Amino acid sequence: MQTDVVLRAVYRAKDQLNREVKGDVGLLCARLRKEAAQHTDWVVVEAPKRERNLPRRRARRAL
């Protein structure tokens, strides 16, 4: 079974990033924060909270 070209590119990028940060998770997080600050339009942000809750569902009666 042959590996997909896209998967090979993803694995290659992952390995390159791991070599650059030398396996240090703190360094990786700092780098991601720096990139997020530079490219605010690329970053996915949490959706705003809704002001009101959905109406409650009526409880079912026992038969």
C-alpha cells in the first residue's frame, strides 16, 4: 500500500518542525503564540458565547 502524497508532505513538515524545536514543547508553544500574534487572520478563535440559553425541553411523563 502506497502512502498518499499529502500525508508524506504532512509528515515531512511535522518532522522538520520537531527538529527545529528539538522536541521542546515549551519552545513549540512559544513559536505558535508568536505566529498567532503575527497572523491574526489565520488563527481560529473561540465563538462568542450566546446571550441567552435555549428553551428547556419538556420532561417526559412516565407511562
